[in-house]
Amino acid sequence: QVQVVESGGGLVQAGGSLRLSCVASGAIFNINAMGWYRQAPGKQRELVAQLTSSGSTNYADSVKGRFTVSRGNAKNTVYLRMNSLKPDDTAIYYCNVRYTWSPSDFWGQGTQVTVSS
């Protein structure tokens, strides 16, 4: 059974940094992509950053140059380094895992990121 667990959220002042971590357990092979989405109150969930198994990355325009998605030594781990945080970055951040064999993605429970002004 696949489990996706995020960690690393918290409260930070504007201009600060945080690093989120995500580990997918239960199935550590055949991962097509891992990434991060976020959902702010009253808004739809949106893609923040994604890293494919080939090493390609995709970022939301709002985070380009500030956020970096990377893979750990274990291919079932992904990180999101967030620099120069803004109050608009406040949201629940969800890890997303896409397997080659599954028609649907797997999601973590989310981790809260709050940026104070």
C-alpha cells in the first residue's frame, strides 16, 4: 500500500526559507514523477513544482527563481526548497506521486506553510 508523507512545514517570516520533504513508501520503483501542489484558503489546488523520473522540472510562474524541487538519494524522496517566501505562498502543500502503473496519483496529507508579513 502506497503511503505519501510530507514534513517540514511551519511558520516563517516573509523573506525566509523552508524545506519540505516527501517520502513515498510501499512502492519505491516505477515512479514517473513526484511533485508539490498547494492550496490556499478559498482557492483551487495548484501545481507548484514537479520533477520527473528523467530529471525534467516544471515550476509555477509564481515560484520560479525562488523554489527548487530536487530528488533525494533514494528515488522515492523529493524535496522542495523555498526561498524568499512571501505571504502569498501561505497554503497547505501537498506531495504528489505518479506511478507508471497507476491510473491515479497518490497524495500526502499535506503540510501547512504560513508566511507572515
